[in-house]
Amino acid sequence: MKKKIGAILLILLFSFNIFGAAESGLPMDQKKELIKMIFFNARNYAKEDLDVGEFIAETLMKLTGEEDEAFDRTLSALLQSVDEYGDYISGEDEVMWEADLSGQSGGIGATVSMVNGRVTVESLIAGSPAERAGVKPGYALINANGNDLTGMSLSKALSYIRGEVGTSVEVTFEVSEGETVTLTMIRDTIEVISTHSDTIGENKDIGYVKISNFSDKTGSEFSAILDGYNENGISKLILDLRDNGGGTLRGAVEVCDLLLKEGEVILTIEPKDIEDSQVYKSEGQKFFGDIVVLTNGYSASSSEVVTGALKDNKRATVVGERTFGKGTVQNLFPMYIYSGTYKFTTAYYNTPSGVCINKIGIAPHLTVENKSHNIPEEDLPKFAFTRELSQGDTGADVAEIKKGLSLINYKVTENESYDYQMTNGIKDFQTIMGLPSTGMCDVNTMQVLNNLLAEIKLIEDTQLEAAIGILIDIAG
């Protein structure tokens, strides 16, 4: 008996000597170790048996109190401790898994998810306020209109981003460790279409499909595009998955169905009990031509499902950069006695060759990096700086301003009329640049736009050029 009491005292004294008294300002890792030591000692030496679940619940509820908002924060913190993709989703947004910021109430047009407890941009809607302002995949949202988003649930953080169409929102992003940027954007209603298609190449004989994110509609959208290609004899396809952060598994599987032979493996989902693994196989091919897939470091999750399936089945050549490496599957669990749902990782997935790409990514067959350069001087618009322009004006000087706006991804009509669309574009640009948001293009606005165009870098899409070259060589 004396020996056991002595052992308990020794453990307690040992703990005290290592960590010292409970001083303020202890580093987080030492505070965490203190909590773990308390739990260890309580589990092993407390007179009453310790129910782990009850212990955690009792502790959290003492810290939370009775307020629902505090309880929501506690749920978020709890789920984020399960794994890096864990989160609680309130009742307002329980239908969202890979949430986006563009909802019908007005947003900035970026698809986001919770990563390591932070709201992180996964992909951007083409032509959206976020894209025009320079937001990039991987940016973490840390503040919106003066509201600190740190520690908030995804739905709560999004409530500060959404708002009435036409109003502004100032968002601070962490672009890399210790580096932030603050951008002002005008909320807009975004038409979320996951697939965009074209025909490219010298003879317009190559199909080009850009999938910006995977939704439950992606399969049907892609199928309709392939129908058009088949009808027009298009037998070469470039599938662009760059900057696609993922989305629904259903969308990815349906895209693979259309490109792989019946019975070919798409992926295997491996949960905690591997005996419950699920194998997804293609159910029917629609397109039989040659394929090149474009990827980069922001091609993740469902994008990697498609890339891995096409690469491992030797169905496509992959060009670009190594993918992100998100080989996880999250499940949604309903909160039956409280609003909302919660999620965490329940499985990894393997590519058809049996490889788990989580935190590894998929290497391309051909590694190609895009180049950037300034706009050639001869391609820059020539601003007159002679008059203030406003809605209703016409002339060559209006056309030059429109040319400048189009170079920074604003949609404008190709004429010499200062129309309603141009007014909104100028107003948006002025807001982003911190100018008076009048919608009139005065000399100061022209000068700021002129200076921006002189400094801006255009991306030379050498990855796309390489993809075109591969398909031409195959055909030759």
C-alpha cells in the first residue's frame, strides 16, 4: 500500500517538476501536455473508474455553458480535433459539405472547405469577384469586415462573407505563413456551372473541358459536352482539372464512367474496417478518343480520383504538376437532437493500382510549369486621359478602357459604348483599388488601371500548349 501511494506521489511530483507551476503565457504545446498528464493520472489513479466519453463531455460542457452559440463553437473545436477535415455544420448549412461562398444571397464566388480548423479557398468561379480581386486557391480566410474568423465554424464564417448583391466585403486572407493580404470585393450572384467547354487547336479539332469543381450536376454537364464532341467528330480531349479542389464523389465517378471501359476500376474506398471496402467500377464509356489531363498543386480530392483512375487505367496522359494529395473521404452525421450535422474523415481511397495518394499526390507523366510575363507594350491599351467617362458616353477612348478591364478578367461588351456592365465593372475595380466607388472613369481611375496593367503578369499557359502538342503527336 505504501509503495502504491509512493508511486502516485512520485508521478505527481515528476509532473510538477517537468512543467512547473501553472504560469500564464505557457506555450500551447506545454499546456496540451499538462492536460494529457492530468487525464493520464486521473484514468490510472482516481478512485472512481473514469468513463472517457463522460469525462470529455463533462469538461466541455463546464467550459461551454448554456448558450447555443458557445456550444456550436465547442462542437467545431471538438470535430476539428478528430482530424484536419473535421467540422460541425450548423442547421443553416447542413446540406453543404464542400461549401461555397457564392450563394444566391450574394457572395464572392469561391469554393471553400474547412482545413485544419480554417476556412480555406479550394477553387474559384470563373469571372467571379474573388478571381478578379486576385484570390488564389489555398488562401485561408482570417477576417471579414473586421470580424475575426479564427475558430469559427464554416457556416458562421460564411455568414460574414455572404450578403446583399452589390454590397462590399473586405476580407483578409493568409496567403502563406505570416503573410496576409486584405482585399475588398463587391458581392455578386454567381451562376455556378462546374464545366466549361470549347474546341481548340489550329483546326478546332481538340475538345477542351475545364471542370472547376465537382457537383452532382457535373456528370450530366460533361455527358452533354461529350455528346456534342461525338456528333462533330472530335476525337481528342483535354480535361483541365487545375485549381479544382474537389467536391462530390458522385460527380467524379460519373466523369470516369464516361471515359473508362465498362468494368474498369475507378477507386477503392477503404474505411477503418477494410472488410467494408467499396470498389467503384465504370458502368459505360461514351468517349473513346485520346485524352490529356492537366493538373497542378491545387488539383485535389475528387480531381485526384479522376486523375488517378485515368492514369492507372492507361487511359490518359497527365501533364502539369503533382496534385495536392487529399486522399480522404468525409462522412456527414446528422445531429438528431440538435440542428446541423458534423463530419470527419472515415476512410481513405486508393487509386486503381492500390495506391493511397493522401499527402503524396499524383505525379504527372510530363512535368510542365507555366511561365509568366508582363503584357507586351504593343498590347497595352492606350488611354487618352482627356475626359471623365461615364455611362452613356461613346468613343475610341471608351473601347480602350474596356480593353484594359478585359485584361484583368472583367466581362465587357466589345463596342465603344460605356454601358451598364462597364459602369459596374469600373465600380468594382474602384472598390478593390481603394478609390471612390462612383462607376465613372475619371483620370485618376485611368491612371491606376494603367499602372496596374504595366505591372500585371500574364500567365503563359505552357501546360496547355504541351497538352495540345501531345495530342497532335498522337494523331500524327
